[in-house]
Amino acid sequence: MQATAYTYDPESRSGQVLLDDGTPVPFDAAAFDAGGLRLLRPGQRVRIETDGAGTDRRITLVTLQTF
């Protein structure tokens, strides 16, 4: 699934992405580390993997979207 980076805190390595419908979804350090990223800037397109659905949805991986 694709999303747009919305917030990112480099100290905690966590933040939020916006799904294409505008829904913010938080991610934690484990999801950020799983993608192998070093930095994330708001506005970057990312690929995410999630687990669960609805309000129980959590991001398990955040990585840059490549074409």
C-alpha cells in the first residue's frame, strides 16, 4: 500500500503517514527500522505494509516508494 509521510521524529524513529484517503496512521520505530531507512521527510511517498484492519490497523514496515 502507498501513503505519504506526514510526520517523523528522528529521535524516536516514529511518526505518521497519510493514506491516500487522508487518514493518518501512526508507525513506530520497529516499522521504521524494518524498512531500512535512515531519514524520512514529510511529503515523501512511502510504501507501507500493515497488519490488522480498521482501528486495529498497525504499520509493520515503512520504506520509500520506488518506481
